[in-house]
Amino acid sequence: MSKLIKLIEVKKIIDDGILCVVEDLNLPFKIKRVYYIISPKSGLLRGAHAHYKNKQVLFCIRGSVRMVLDDGQNKEEVTLNRPNIGIVLDKMVWHEMHDMNTNSLLLVLASDLFSQNDYIRDYKSFSKLISNAKKNY
Ligand code: T46
């Protein structure tokens, strides 16, 4: 069973196209920010950081992305390639987005406004914070 990968399924209506509805999600946060990533450079790694506070749900609404999540103890991955399946990215979870191509389109719902100070971009610092938090627990 997965410790880190939490997926959320939203309604998908197929008629002349595909319509997905994000409503009434049972999220542990209020959505303060929505952003999307269009036309990422093929094969380039994105993410590779953790957030101190910000929590997110990420949907790959076109194409695919291989998500790697790491909480300092467990490392798990999943490929998202369905527009109605989102992944929860909790605070203090290192996340990386791999194997996107220029066709991929990511939609992200976030709990907080953007702040550079909320980022941990160095993996060693992230590991240290996690192990210090465990010691103080
Ligand atoms: C995650 C994935 C899916 C802003 O000015 N406002 C914003 O709301 C965001 C998200 C970014 N930016 C600026 C900050 C950087 O100069 O855009 C640049 C790229 O941002 P970032 O390095 O955060 O991009 P990604 O794609 O590596 O990561 C982002 C999220 O931070 C991350 O948590 O899950 O998108």
C-alpha cells in the first residue's frame, strides 16, 4: 500500500469532448491559488523542491507526467495520464515531475499564495529538516 501517493478522482463527462469538474473536493485546505503549466520542455525535470506550508493538488489534464514523491523516508512514484485524476502534494514532501513532453498540461490547486520563501530547493536541507523534526517529535 502506498504511504505517499494520494490520488483524487473528479467527475468526467464524455460527450462531444471531455469535461472534467473540480467541485466539492474533500480537500484538507482552501484553494487560494490556481496555476497551470503549458508546453514544458520535453524531458526536462521540473519541481525538485518541497514547500514548508503550501499544499497542492496537481492534475495532468493533457499528456502525462511521472511524479516522484519523497517524504525523507519513503520515495514513491506514479504516472498521471488521465485528466480527472489528481495527486495530493502535501507540505514537506519533495516532489519532482519527470518525462513530460511539450504536449503535457498541468493544472495545480494550491493552499497558499506564491512565496519564494516557502520553497526548499536543496535536497540535503530538506533531509536535515525532516530528521530534525523527527528528533524533536
Ligand atoms: C509544483 C509544480 C506543479 C510564480 O511567480 N508564481 C507561482 O504561483 C508559481 C508556481 C511559480 N512562479 C514562478 C517562480 C519561478 O520563477 O515561476 C517560476 C517557476 O516556478 P517553479 O520553480 O515553482 O516551477 P515548477 O514547475 O518547478 O514547480 C511548480 C510548483 O512550485 C510545484 O510545487 O508542484 O509546479
